[in-house]
Amino acid sequence: MDYRYESSETLRNKCVACFKQFNKMEHLVEHMRTSYHSVHEPICGICKKHCRSFESLREHLIGPLPKQECKNIFNIRGCRLCLTILDSPNARWIHQERCQFSSINAGLLARFANLGIRDNLTVDNGGTRGPQVVALACKMVGGGSDGSLDLCARVCLIDESENIIFHTYVKPPIPVTNYRYETTGIRPEYLRDAMPLRQVQRKIQDFLCNGEPMWKIRPKGGKARILVGHGLDHDLDRLQIEYPAIMMRDTAKYPPLMKTSKLSNSLKYLTQAYLGYDIQTGIQDPYEDCVATLRLYMRMRSQVHKIEDYPLASDPQNRNNFASWRQNELERMAPEQLLEISRSDYYCWCLDSRDM
């Protein structure tokens, strides 16, 4: 048997998104039912292969075992940060100049480290058109007998223009047993007269809700603010703040930014790989983390994807797209038709741009 050529039956049973091949059409249908391929996945600009994450796309282009044809073209016309394929080497050079961000000035960070309370938190009751976006980051000191219990000792909030709208040292509710000075730069005297945790919690909670009751917060058309961060569940837990997951954009949990193993990447790695500069090289500053997460969010939000009326697999209108009672009908469809009805199992941040 000559294996150099794929039979028409094999091609018919080939996923047009990830290029996996199946012996039977029913196996391809089951694959499409569980893979959630969509227009929102990272896609190779050369062969059009869909990848689950940008890390997977990076491996496809320049990893240890890349697709050689794609690698060759990417090395000439590909952006190493956003993984876009440009029209020419010159276009790539111009693009990368804009694509790479600059790190935060060290002198500026030093001034922020000595900054006391800065409080520009205001509730505007939704007066601004579209949901406002803010980024939050905390720095933790240690509590408990061995200093391993995380206690929030410093918090920063910035707006979309990277301006500080709230910054303060926080007085933890229990004694600090490890200031973790090597990474936090925090000394006992910084927390002696700091704002109590309960007051910080109330201020940030009110600011995020923006005059809207917690039970009434909804993702579209509301007044509450979109909150960006890295490891937000942990930060909000340490701040004793409750906030709806539908309003949170966490770079540690966003599928396109996760590892191929579906584990979280560190913010330090994401910033270096996708923004092109280093952070957390010495004493860490929450403002620097805020800026990095905001820039990552903005990069993900700015992606241009095909507009769909109902983009999520969880939307009621898509509930029966791959229903078992449609099995015979699905098996008669072409692979391209199966991809056409497939929807994403996560909320793509590009959808936020349609509400701005």
C-alpha cells in the first residue's frame, strides 16, 4: 500500500482546525464535540492550524519539533512576540518596533515605592460609556508561625492609561512574622500607620461595583468595572473582597495564555514572552505588575476575530450544535461545516472591545 497519499476518506475524516485525522467520521464528530475549536483560538498565520494556546502556537512555529515550512516563513516574516505573520521582512521590523513594550523606568518605580496613600477612587454610577477597565496587584508579607501565610501589605490599582488611581500600604489583621524584604521591600515602619485592611477592602469593593449592587452586576450594559490581574482569586481572597467572575480578566487563567499542560504561566514569563521586557528582577512593585497584566489584557483584547452573534458553546442558541440526536446529520457534514458550527468554551477578551 502506498502511504504517500491520503485517501479521500481520510481527508474527509480530518479536522480542518487542528489537522488530526480519524479512521471514522463518527470519531471526527466526537472530536469536534469535545475540542471546542473556534475562530477565537490562536491560529497559525501560515498553515491556518488552530492551537489551544499561544504557547502551543509558539511550539508549532519555533519549538523543538516545529512544522518546518511554517518555521522557515516565520523566521523571515514572523513577530516573535504576538506570533503574527507579516507581509515582508521590512513590515516585520516596523511591526516589532511597535509590538515591543518598554519596561517601567527604575527611577519611577523607586518613587512609587516611597509613595504613601494615593486615593483617586470615585464612584461615577456608570456615567462613563462602556465598562471601565482597571488592573489590580498586591504584594504579600508572611504571617503565622512560619511566615508562610500570605497577608496583603501593599495594593495598587491603575486605569487603562496606566495611571495610579489607588495605592496604599495595608495593615494586616494579624501580626507579620516575615516581611519578605528581598522581594517586597517592605519594612515594619511602612505598615505601622498603614490603612487597615477592612478600610482598603471597602474602598476597592465600592469602586469596582461602581454604585451597582453585587447581585445586579452583569457583564454587559452594567456600571461595574472590569478587573484585570494575575492570580486575582488569591489577591481578592487576601483583600477579603468578593467580585463576580464574569467581571474578572485573569492572565493566570486565560486559556490562550496558559501552558500546553493547561497550567498557569508566571506573570514574569508572560511579560517577557509577549511584551518583550523583564519584570520582577529585584524588589517587586505592584504598579509594575498592574501595568504588565493590563498590557497583556489589551493585547488579547485587540485581536480581530470573526464576529459571531452567539460566540460561546454555552450560549443557549448553540446548545444543540453537537447534540447526540443529530449524530447522523453531523456525520454527513463536511469537516468545514463542523468547524463552522463549533464554538469556544471560554470567553474571548476580544468580545470586550465590542462594548467599548
